[in-house]
Amino acid sequence: TYYKGISENVDNRLLQHNNGESKYTSTKTPWVLVYTAEMEDKRSAIIEEKRIKRLNRKSLIKLLNQ
């Protein structure tokens, strides 16, 4: 399972997921960070998140292997 999301503090967000503080991710622990990208602003981050969420599994794995 891959979780895709945005955060201003990636390390803290990963801790929240692994500590069961998110209803969706709490049953799928432990989470491992496999990809990050720094964006210029929140709008750019949201656009990129939506693009990544639309990828099929093959395309997502290709992105992760780059």
C-alpha cells in the first residue's frame, strides 16, 4: 500500500502515521518513507499530489525507481 500526501514536516507526519494518529493509515503500519519532493509553495504541492494519486501502480513504481 502506498500513501500519498503533502506535509510541511515530513518526519513529523511519518511519526503520526506510525503512531496510529491517522484513521486511514493506523491499520497499515509500519510506514516507510520512499519518496519526497520539495515544492515551491502549497499550491504546487497539491497539484503534484493529485498528479501522483492518479498514477497507476506501474507508473508509480517507475517514479519511485527514478
